[in-house]
Amino acid sequence: MDNTCSTVMSTRIRLARNLEGYPFPSHLKSDKQAKEIIRLASSGLSRLEEFRLHYMDGISEDEAQSLIENHLISPALLNNRRRSAVLINHEESISVMINEEDHLREQCIVKGLDLQFAYETMSEVDGCISGTMKFAFDEQLGYLTACPTNLGTGLRASVMMFLPALTINGVMPRIMKSVARLGLTVRGIYGEGSAAEGYTYQISNEVTLGVTETEILRGVEEVVLKICKLEETERERLATGVSALDIQDECLRSYGILLNCAKLTTEELIRLAANVKLGAALGYIKNENVANIDELVVKMRPSNIMEAAAKKLTPLERDVYRAQYTGKFLRKISK
């Protein structure tokens, strides 16, 4: 299995933008101003493709949490539901959050490592929106943003990585320090302040001012490729070291539990699925496409699972459904 494919999960490009002549979202004077911004963004994107508009005060808590679980919105978008919304394309690869920290947070997520494609896609979206509104821009500071850390390009290039061997072998703290010296940061699965569930980390740029978009993309990709090589080396250590049999046993036991358990919590699924992915990467478990396991974990999160079941479920019913669905899913992909 190609190491980059088994290590890099997805790529995200995010642009922070604000409208000229409007206060930042935290200082908007009225709901009317907020609605105007939503209307302008919707009008701009209508020229590109069909986007669904979701007002945050018009969806249920379960629907909101499902959008978070699918990385389509941030938890912060729910802080002021009366004034916030999101535009999402049919494939759910592009979303534009409106009136979060900035007027617009435009993002594109693609599978694997493809920063250039994600950036070009996002640039097209950004161009369509700018056709109906004027962004706040300064010749020296670049795009003006609510948080100074986004000034300049307003660009965040992030890559989601699966790094079990670097974590198990205790190398991640050193990686984080090295990455920080290069102007990048390492965060958990849902960004700043979140945990690295299932050995999953986000690598992204921290510097947006005084650098070009091309420099940001190149810098992130170079670091990601180096981390891929380091992860490959540490995986070889796991497979050949004194604890190799223990690692193999843990991976196979995790696989067996997921195939046969009667109930399964979200936390258990995340932990056991990570072991199965590691087992696949080390050749202990047959699975040529570990991305399908990532999709399973997302689909079986608490709010998404009720969409899959098409009904409300109690916590125990969710755990039972999750176990049954996961067992069937793994049997199907292992044929």
C-alpha cells in the first residue's frame, strides 16, 4: 500500500474574507446586516453551481451536529444562530460559512493530498463571490480579518494525516516542535483545541501575512511529504521491533471485535478502527482502500448515525446499530 495514500486522509483549503463597509460579525449592528451578507454570498455562488443554504436558526441540533461531524461547519458558527448560515454544494466538498468569526469562511475538502486542486477550486468560488461584493483589503496588510493571525492571504492550507507509528513510538512531540519552527502547526481532528482521535492530526500553516499563496501551499506540502516518510520509517520499526507481535495482535483483535461485537460506542469505534487501519498499513489485514474506514467512522458518529438509521435512536440503540452496521460494512469490503 502506498504510504502517502495510507497516511494522508484529506486536504482542506480555507479562505477568510470580510466585506468592505460592514463591521466584523461580532460587531454587526442588526440582524438585517447579517441577512444582507447572507444574500450577497448566496447571489455570488449561484453563478457557479447549485448550493444549499442552511440558516443556523432553521435547523435542529442533530442536523447542526451532523454538519460539524462532516467538517462542513465549525462549532463556532452556532454561537449566534440568528445571524449565521452556511452554503454547501451537492457533493459536500465545498462549504461557505457566513457570519462566523469572519463574514465568510470558504473551504474546500478533497480526499488525499492535492493542495493545488483544492486551492484552484476555492479560488473559483472566491472569484464568484467577489463578483457581487467587495472584500475588505489593504495594500500592505492584504485581506482584513477579525483575527490578526489570518491577515494577508487569509489562507489556511490543512492536511489531515493518520500517524499511528509516530504516535506509538513517541515521536510526535518532536515533530510538533519541528513543524512549529517552520511556521506550521499540528492540531487535532476538529482543529484548534480538539483531540487527535484515532492517531489523526491536522498539519496547517500558521503564517498568512508576508507570504504568497504559492509559498504557503509549497511549504505545507513539503512538510507533509517529509512526515509521510518519517511515518513510513516508524511503521517499519513497529513491524520489525520487539513489540511487533503485540502490535499485530492488537490490530487483529480490534478487527475481530468490530466484526463481532453486539454494541459499540463512538469512542470504541474510533480507537478500534485506527488499529484496523494500522493493521492494513502493516499488511496484517486485507484492505486496499483505508479511506472507506474513515468514511465509516464519520458516518457512525452520534448525529450522522441517526441519518443513516433514518430515525431517532437512544444512546444504547445507537451503540447497537453502530455495531451491526460496522460488522456488515467490514465483511462487505473484505470480500
